[in-house]
Amino acid sequence: MTALTERLARLKNGPTSENLGLLVMLAVLVVGFAILSPRFLTAANLGSMGFQMPLLGLLTLAMLAPILSGGLNLAIVYTANVCGLTLAWTLMQFGGAEAGMAAFALGTVLALIVGALSGAVMGAVVAYVGAHPILVSLAMMIFLRGLGEFLTRGGDISGFPDYMRVLGHGSVVGIPVPLILFAVVALAWHVLLRRTPHGFSVYMTGSNQRAAQYAGLDAKRTLVLIYALSGVLCAIAGILMAARFNSVRVGHGEALLLITVLACFLGGIDPFGGHGRVVPVIIALVILQVLSSGLNLIGANQHLATAVWGLFLIAVMVLRSGRLEQMLSLIMRKDK
């Protein structure tokens, strides 16, 4: 084979194949919006994107593992909201805006426990009852939404300590604190999925749960842990949401649910489970954030971004339908 054929083969089969198309798409968007709007590459706009993306990113990571296992977690937003309410309730018990760091630490721990328990319940029902993940997570979503509205009477809780502003709006050497938090969580999630026995079990369970059980893996325990960890990530997102908005309400972030699914599929996650990586999903998140910010800067209606996101997903599905692979194979045959 010539150098061209060898390069095409590497792109088709190597680890860069998942990222190359997304990076090209990202570069095109960045250059295009930089030309259309001089403000796009300014520090102010880049900083704004750095504050906006982490919340969506955390919820997307919470959606990632259930999809890898062949399931879905439709309750991520409401899990985050209820965990945020748990933190807010704890702070209110210790004086609200006057609550100290110990109260915040206690509220954070309780929020993480609530998130883990809600996820574990879903995982247990999916694993041991055999119910479909969509139905289970939909039921949990309805339950959490109703519980949250009952506890808040449809209103919100606000008035948090000033130190929480650092988490939601602070920066370290110019880097937004929410972005640092997201980077740490994403790195941990990548290591967990690619370098640990649990991660191996996740991929095996998503590929074929029965085969995983025959291979000696505890697929049911893996499913419970998958959804429990998804709930923990939702709790982190709920805490960040409370710090960003300085209030907690059941309806916060409702529009983000479908976008998390879009980000996963745009990042190459197999909707049937068993295949996908964290890094391409992060690139997909950056693409969606660049698209949203760029359209906003050029004065486009925000709803247009949603429509374009849908077109992006359709384009990605077409490219992954086998046409691209057929073209590469044809080029290789001609090169020979």
C-alpha cells in the first residue's frame, strides 16, 4: 500500500478516527464564527463559554455510562435538582446565607448520598427486575419532579452563603472554577471507564449482558453501580447549579436533558451500548457550546441553535451509517 492508503487505514482503525472528524468540525466552526463576529475569540466570550459548558458537561457525563451499558437515564436533570434542594435545605437549617463551611460540607455529602441512592434504585430495578431503563428512569424522573414540587410548593429556594459564588463564578489564574471542576470529573470518569475493572464491566455489559455474565462478570452489580455513579454526577451538577444560579428550583435545566443525549451521540457513543469514549464526548460538548455562543454573537435566535444541533446529529448519523467506510474501502482498492 502507498502512504495515502496506509494513512487512510490508520484513520479508519486507529484511536484518532473518533476524534478527527469532530476536531475538523470544531475548527471550521471556530474559524467561521471568528470571521462573522470579532468578539468570538475575545477573552470575555471564551470565559463565558468556560462558565456555561461545565453544567451541561457534568449532566452529559451522567448520561454517558448508562448509555454505554445499553440503557438511558432520563432522570438526570431532576436528580440534580433534588440534590440541589438537599444542599439548599441543609444550608437553610444552619442560617441560610449565614451558614458556615461545615453546613456546606454536610449539605454536599447529603446531596451526593441522595444522588447515589436515586441512581442505585434505578439500577437495581433495571438489573434485578428486568424493567427497561427508559421506563425506570422515566418513572424516577416523574417521582423526583413531583417530590421536588411538593417540597418547594412549586417555588424556589435562594439566599446562599457568599462563598458559594466562588464555585459558580470564581476563577483560578483566569480559568473558571466550574471548568476546573468539570475537567477533574471528566478525567476521573475517563480513568474509571478505561483503566479499571468496573469500566471493563461497563463495556462488556453494554455489548452483551448475557455474555458478560457467562464470562464471570457480575453484570447486575455493574448496572447498579453505573446508575449510582450517574446519580453522584447529577448531585455534583446540582451543587454547581445552585452555586451558579444562587437558587434551586425543580425546573432548572429542564432543556438540557435532550442536549446531553445529543452530545453523547455526537461524541460517538453507540446508542445500543458497548462502545464510546469520554474524550470525543468532551469535544462534542465544546462543539455544541461554540455553536450556541457563536449563533448568539451573530444575533441569531437561540432556538436556531437547537435546530442546528439536530441537523448536526443527522449529519453524524449519515457519516456513521457506513457510507464513509465504503468510500475508504473503495479508495484502498483503487490504490492497490
